[in-house]
Amino acid sequence: MDVIKRTVSKLLRQIADKIDGGTCELDEEQAMNIMATIGHEPLSKDSACSYLNISRSKFDSLVADGKLPKEKKRRGFKELVWFKDELMLSN
């Protein structure tokens, strides 16, 4: 498994270097797939507020205004969540 993790790390660094250098050949769909794969992390409201560096009341206001996505329910969990990649896209 360490070999796989090192390979993923190397590939992501290569992609980041190409993006920074303006030579990245990823199209928007490929970039979105990468974001969805590595950024689809569930966050509580408190964690989402910390991630976005905003207060809970500001967060609630942005959700109510449709500027941030609504919460999601996960089967078997009581806590509502937001997904990091969805917050990144909205931000």
C-alpha cells in the first residue's frame, strides 16, 4: 500500500506542478473528477465553518441564500454533513 500512496503522491505533485506552470492538459471534467475523488470528505457544520473561516450564523445565512449547498443526511448517522468538495465549488 505504501507504494500506491507514494505513486499517487508523485502523480498529484506532477499535476500540481503543471497547473502552476500553466502546462496542465487536464480538461475541466478530469479536474472535477480528481476533486470529487480526493475532496469528498464529510464535514460537520462546525468543521465546515472552520474550513471556510466563517461564523455559524454567516454559514446558515449563505446556505439559506443558496450560496452554499444544503446539508446532507447519511444513512446510519444522525449528524448532518456538508462535503468539502461541494463547499470548495460554492466558495
